Amino acid sequence: MWIKEFQLALVLKDVEKLNTLMDSVPNFTKTKEIDTLLCLIQEARLLVSGLKDETKVSMVQMKKNIIFLNATNAPRASKLDIKS
């Protein structure tokens, strides 16, 4: 049951569910289950690493967009400008 839930969380890219499941890993005794567990954990590492990289790229792009928007804004005069 745990393995199926972990597989579903991987397919859905549900990082919160993966974290929850990793906190409650049952004791597997069969070699096949242990091998499956190791493969699933490796896939989870790859998924989280990929999501981390995507987030980093998005943040860099947002910073560039903010810099661009700030550079293109016309300077505003203060509301208390009594010389105008």
C-alpha cells in the first residue's frame, strides 16, 4: 500500500505527500520491495531536483522582469512637490 501511494505521489509530483510518506517508511523485508523502494526514492530525488532547478530558473527570470519594469517606469514626482 505504501509503495502504491509513493508511486502515485511521484506521478502527480506531489512533494508534500512524498515528504509525508518518507517520514513513515515501513520496514520492508523482501528484497524485491527494498529494490522497489530504492528505485522510487531515486526517482523522488530526481523529481525534487528538477523542481528545484525549475524554481531557480523562474526566480532568476522574475528578478530580470522586475529590473526591467523598474527601469522602464517613468520617475514620479513627489505629491508634495511645490515647485510644479
